[in-house]
Amino acid sequence: MSATDREVSMWKNTEVSRRLRLSVPIIQGPFGGGLSSVDLVVAVSEAGGLGSFGVHHLQAAQIRETAAAIRRRTQRPFALNLWLPYQDSENPQISDQEFAKHLTLLAPYFKELNLDLPAKPAQFWPRYDEQIEALLDARPAVFSFVYGVPSPEVLQRCKEREIITVGAATTPDEAIALEQAGVDMVVASGFEAGGHRVSFLRSAEDSLTGTFALLPQIADAVRIPVIAAGGIADARGIAAALMLGADAVQIGTAFLACVESAASELHRNLLFSPAAKYTALTKVFSGRLARGLHNRMMQELKAYESTLPRYPIQYWVASTIKAAAQAQGRSDLLALWSGQSAPLLKHRRAQELTRALEQETTALLQRMA
Ligand SMILES: Cc1cc2nc3c(=O)[nH]c(=O)nc-3n(C[C@H](O)[C@H](O)[C@H](O)COP(=O)(O)O)c2cc1C
């Protein structure tokens, strides 16, 4: 190996890789809503990156079981990811009449799928205070989170357990708020990213900066390591993120498209199809702004977005049609989360993807050197 080659391969030795014990600073983005999988986490962590499991839809006992299942398969570091309570998400209010009125709007979709309308549940989503206890007990190497800043008590308990905390920012002010609270690292989440816009200081609609503009601003605004997310799917994206001040990248859509993820075959195949050229931000599937492939339900309910119930009510209702829509191959009625870089995807296996990203980034940086 020449001196230049040695220097080039230094790109992998960042503060994030050192602190998280990674051989390559690539983080598999966590997926909420049941799309993360133990297989995906194990594949990425074993390839030297950081596998992440989104546990925000799980009850405390399931979080403990998930961490144990990952540990049975790998000794490598991994992340568990939660959504923090935001606005009234822990105690969403909707009267029986409002709930019934809302279902009238969605009734035609239930009818198309031969489904009965669901009854209002006693609880729409698992409770954060129970989830966080389970996560702290599980002691993952990393606790990553979205929609705000955890309490000082939770951050202190992470420190005592040597759990590294990683928060997400969609604006420089959010990154500063995370740093000032004592969070260890920040994900700069550009608006190209698949899934939810996780803004917490201003509305998501007011925080739509792309990765290319957001990342250097956040790198200038904070001293903690910055992880770039949104629109990165190949070596060019990784090299650009490093140039713009990132210490690591967090890649979602490209890993979601791999066979190891828990996304349906229908969803994964669409990510490799011409449909992947068209994504949009929508509140239709969850009551919160998120990016997915454009489809009929998104289009038809667009006019009602401002009147839909808030998260987690709308998320719960939309999830009640998910299994039937999937079983019936109805991509027009499913949330098909995707980022804007899906047309760049090539790989369908997570280890192959991680290794290709590592080798191709090294080769690209060598050419540039
Ligand atoms: C289906 C899906 C679900 C996601 N769920 C979460 C989540 O629960 N928590 C989180 O921190 N990020 C979540 N994300 C964001 C990813 O972890 C990652 O930051 C993002 O996908 C990166 O942008 P990219 O899709 O352009 O690669 C999700 C992304 C997708 C595509």
C-alpha cells in the first residue's frame, strides 16, 4: 500500500468510527413502523458498519427481546432508535364522534380491501416511558432518537451505562439544542431522506433544507461529530458528505431495499422500479410529514391533509389496512417510504452494499487524490 493509499483509507478512521468501534463510518438508518429487522442489523454490524433497529412501534418486552435477538447473532455494536414524545403524541385526544367521522373519509379504502372499519383502541401507541426503560436496560452501544431532546435524566442514565446518544436535526438550531443538552453526536437529516421529517423546533414544513446546504451549516454550528443523512446511496454521496463536514453517513433507503430488511417484496421491488423516480412528502399515512413513493392514496387524500388526525392516531388507522393491502398487492394503498436517491440503488444484499460502499468510496477518493 502506497503512502497515498494509506492516507486515502484514513477516511474510514473518523471520530464516529473510533467511538463506535466501526471499521467503516456507515450507519444503517433505523426504520420505525416494523421495517427494521434483526437480520439487517446483524448484516451491517458484522460488515463493520453500525446496524440500527427502530423500536418506536414496539412494547417494552418486545424491545428487550429484540436486543437479545441481535446479541445472540453479533458481538458488534448496534443502535436502538426511539421517537421521543412530541406535541400530544403520548396522550392523543380524539372523541368517539371525531374518530367515527374520520373513518368515514377512509371507509372506501377499507371497502376496497374487504376490511371492517376498526374500533377505536384503548391506546394508539406504546408508551415512551416504558420503551425508554427497556432500552436503557438493553444497553445498546448507541441510543439514537428523533423528534427532540431526551430529558437530562435519560441522558445522564445513558452516560452511566456508556450508551452513546445520537440525536437528529433538520436545522442548525436543532443541532445546537442537541449539543447544548449534552447529546454525543448529531444526524444532519436533509429533506431528500426517506421516512419522516423529524423537526422539533419549527414545523417540518418550515425545516425542509437539503443535505448539501444543511450539512456544512450544522458542521459549522456544533463541535460534536456530525452524521450526514438524506440522499446518500453510493460512493459519490459518501465522499461529498465527508467533504461537507460529516464524520459518518446514515443511509436508509439503500438498506431498506435489501432483502434483509422487513420491507415487503412489493415495496423493495418498487424501489428498484421506474416508480422510484417520484417521491413526495405527505401527512396522509401518519399525520406527520414523511417522504414516500407517490401513489393513489397520497394523491386522493392530499386535499384533506390539514384535517387528518394527528400522529399517532392517523398512523394507527393507516396501519390497520397495511397487512391486507400488502397481501392483496395494493401498492396504491400502502405507505411506500423512500428517499429521493432510490433511482441510484444497485444492491439487494446488505453486506454486499456495505462492502461496495466502502470499496468504491476508497477508489473514488484515490482517484481524486
Ligand atoms: C422506512 C423508513 C423508516 C424510518 N424510520 C426512522 C425511525 O424510526 N427513526 C429514525 O431515526 N429514522 C428513521 N428513518 C430515517 C433513516 O434512518 C435515515 O436517516 C434516512 O432514511 C436517510 O436518508 P435516505 O433514505 O435518503 O438514505 C426512516 C427512514 C425510512 C426510509
